[in-house]
Amino acid sequence: TPDGMYEFDRSETGMLGAGAHGVVRAARHVKTGEYVAIKLMSASVLAAITKELIALAKVDHPNIVRPLGTQVDLDKKRVYMVMELCPGGELFDRIAECGKLDESTAKRYLSQMCSAIAHCHAHKVYHRDLKPENILLDGNDQVKIADFGLAAMVQQKVQEDASFLRHTKCGSLMYAAPEVLLSDAQTGYDAATADVWSLGIILYSMLSGALPFSVAIPSRCPRYALVSQRGVRILCEANSFSEDATELLSGMIEPEPSRRLS
């Protein structure tokens, strides 16, 4: 890092992942030996970096990644965001390794995610990019929500169209609520209920090892057209989910925002 405080792990395992606006590497504090994660970003995305820092400053929760500081290298036009290390990796990789998760594990992870997101919403912070790649696991197998680069901080509705999703990886579209995908700057949408939809898609993927549909637009996805007509229960029953899980998913993956669980 510019101040020489941290030394990057240059090995293959030191590369932790890539977010919407940069790469994440493991690093070691030169004096204490403590390992951290550092997100390296171009200064050209300063607006997103600033948004993420403001969002993280507003929230403080055991299931949200803790920021440890930021450094700027003006010569290289780079920003270094230092965060706590989550050695358990991404939830996405955990699902891929296991094929799918047992219901008790999925329930525990979801409970922690919901607790963290409820805390965010209470502080008027809406994540808007919830997906398994942005859910990390610490050394104690506890959830840590990361990547607040697309967060919205508003009092009421988000008056914005779906173009903000262009600034993230295309996989995010699979977790986006139908009202987000169809929104425009005039009508807007409720970002809190949109986050609930994304959590529902994450729960479905944990339990089945697959996504319920590719995108929540009936004309582009016949599988979603079926869900929008008959409810997600039809997919849950095909996967032999428990009645409790099916009830919960039916409330979260509800196409009509006003009827969705909150």
C-alpha cells in the first residue's frame, strides 16, 4: 500500500475476488502480522467508492464487513480500501462446492443476512446488489455482507431507472426484483422490498444449488412467466423443499412488491 503499512499476498490464493469496481487481494499488516482484505480500485470510480464508504459509515453490524481504512495513491490513480478478511470466501463458492446447502445451514445464513439488511434499512441504506458473490463468510462461518458500491441512501422511493445495474457484473440481473428491472426515473421503486426479493433468490439458490429463473421479465424468461402466474411454490414443490421454506420463499419471491414480505 502507499504508506507501506500493508504487504500484499502475491500468491494465487492471495487473489480473493473481483467486485463491481475493482479486485480484492489479501494483505498482511507489516508490524502486527494481521491479515486483511484490500479492495484495489481505479480513482476513476471515485463516486462509487465514496458511496460505499458513506454507506459503510452509516452501518455497524456483526454481519456486515468492517472497513478498516482507505488510502489513495495519486501517482497511480488508485484507491485502496482496507477491510476485515473473510477467510471463508464467497457464499457463491460454498454453494458451488456443496452443490446445495442443507436447510439448517441455509436458514442460519439467511437469518444473519436478514438481520444485517434490516439494520441497513433502519439506517436508510439499501444494498441493491445482493447476490452470493457479495455474501462472504468469516473464519467462524458467519455471514459478512460486502460490496456496497451500488447502495442507495434515500428516505423513500429510489427515483432511478435500472441503468445502475450496468455498473455491476451481469450476474446481478438474476437477483434483481421485477420492479427494479422495469423501473424508470419517474415511477421509481421501494429499495427495501427489492432487497427482500434478492434475499429470496439467494435462499432459493442455497437450497437448490440453482437459480429459479434467469431474469424476472416474463417476455424474456418463460420460467419466470410461469412463476409470475402461478407463484414460486410450483418450483419449490418440484425441488421438494420443506413447507416452511416454501412458505418463506413464496413471500419473498413475490412479483407484486406490495404483497412481498418485508
